[in-house]
Amino acid sequence: MLKAFLLFFLLPLLHVSRCFCHESVPPSERDSSCPASSRINHDDIGENPNLKKLESVARLIDESQRILVLTGAGTSVAAGIPDFRSPGIGLYDNLAKYKLPYAEAVFDVNYYRENPYPFVALCRDMYLALNKAQPTLTHYFLKALENHNKLLRIYTQNIDGLDVRAGISPRKVIECHGHFRTASCSKCWKAAPIDSVLKAILEDGQVPICEACGNPVKPDITFFGQALPAIFSDNIEPDTDKADLLLVFGTSLNVAPVSLIPSFVDPDIPRVLFNRDPVDMGNAKHQRDFFVEGDCDTNVRTVVELLGW
Ligand code: OAD
Ligand code: ZN
């Protein structure tokens, strides 16, 4: 009920502010049931706190049947796609040439209606890079979760389609911030043919215009001020109710309502954050949080070795 209430008010894409770390101590006890690979020397684990933590995470994955996954831009950084907010290298620090009033305006639906040119120019720069990127090790790990019948669903904020390109079934992936496969008007929301929209943007460098109302059309990636796709609100409550483990990869959790997903899972469900930076996952009642610091591919590789997959 509380989830439905929050979603009702937070369905439009919103920027939220988070800045502090929330990490509770993982359970210290270990049992012998953790599957081990021969490449990890288990004598080292006692002296390496990160390995010890990864061993606990591997054990959780091994024991879980309905793993909910939340991904952000950090998941695709190793594929050569910059994230948004990493200082200096993130997209938002590199938009000066578009002369925006503030960086996130490039993805703001109200701003797009008034001035579509910055997004159209960015889209040309971005689209080809997204299209030729290859899935990362983390994407293939998520595919392995599906192969082991452990994947409940992936909620991704990414628009690069790399989960499905890694072979994950589309029904397992919820693209919370949309995709480039369809297009619609930014004002009357009438659908427009994606091929001609992409041709206008990519080949002609022109703003695609709605035949019905004359406003700018855009690919169906979700902009600030716009509701998330219905598939998100249709699934988020049952999925967070069913999950027995939450894995979060490469996100600053700065954008609602996706940033609320970690607080939607039950407080006794373990939550694991794989991220370069500490991020607040919300809801202090959670006592079973793990923060796995660093590049997600590096840590995922170790987890896979520990699982023996
Ligand atoms: P952000 O750029 O806000 O956050 C990415 C996070 O991933 C940061 O905390 C990085 O430290 C971390 N990171 C970067 N590389 C990593 C790596 N190799 N391994 C692990 N962590 C890494 O990106 P998102 O949280 O995805 O929406 O951004 C959310 C939304 O904001 C996006 O979907 C986009 C943006 O505005 C729209 O534009 C609609
Ligand atoms: Zn229209």
C-alpha cells in the first residue's frame, strides 16, 4: 500500500539528492556451504576483508531463488559508455558545447518542447556509440543468474539494451527509463515511426515533428517530468514482494522513482550494492546490507569464481 502511494506521487521521473553512505555490517559467520572455485585461495579470505565480503555475497546468491537486480550507468562503463554523474568523466560534466541552462535539461521533457536541438545533437553523438557497445562481464553475470533460474527481474535505468544483447530474455528486463525502439510526441504522446524519427535525428540532424500537433517527437527514452513506462508500475510491487535478494550495480540512486526500489524490498531481504562509490540505499531498518566497493566487473569476476560458475 505504501509502495503504491509513493509510486503514485513519484511516477514522473525526478531528481533526488543523496550523499551519504549506508552500510551495515554483514553477518560475520561463515559456513562450509559456500561453493568454492579452485582459483580462489580460501586461506587468503580471512586476511582480505573484501574477499570475505564477496564470499558472503556468493553464498547469498547461491542460496537465493528470486534475485531482483537494479542496474545503472556504471554497469555499462566498461563497455565504453560514460555514466552521468562521475565528476569530470560523466556525461553531465561534458555537455558545455550544448549550452544548456543546467546539465539535466538535455533530458527534460519541458525543456525539449522549447528547445529540442541540444538533445537532437547529443542523440546523434550518443546513438552510434550505444549501438556498437558490447555487453560487459556484469551483463553476462546477469545472464548466468537467469541460466541458474535465480533471476526474478532486472530493473535497468540504462537505455543501451545491453542486457538483452547479452542474451537475457526481454521478459526479465524492465527498461525503467525507456529505449530507442519506438518514438512518440513530447506533447500529445502520439506514436511516431521510429525509423523516420531516427533518420531525421541521425542522418538529417533535424528535429522530428509530430504530424498531429506540430511539437517535437523523441525516441521513447524517459525524460525528467515524464511518467515511467507502465511496465514499471505494473511489476514493481509484486517483484519487490517476491524478491529474496536485491543486487544493485553501478548507480548513484539519484533519480526517483527507481531510487526507491531498494527501500521497497522487505527489511529482512539482503541488499548488495556493487559500486565505485558508497550510496544511500534508504531505509535504515535494513540490517543485511553489503557494499562491494570498486568496479563491478572486477568484483563480479571474483563472485563468479567463488560460485564456481
Ligand atoms: P550515475 O552516473 O548517476 O551513477 C553511476 C554510478 O556508478 C556512480 O555512483 C559511479 O561511481 C558508479 N560507477 C561508475 N563506473 C562504475 C563501475 N565500472 N563499476 C561500478 N560502479 C561504477 O548513473 P545512474 O545512477 O544510472 O536518466 O543515473 C540514473 C539516471 O540519471 C539515468 O538513467 C539517467 C540520468 O539522468 C535519464 O536521463 C532519464
Ligand atoms: Zn503531438
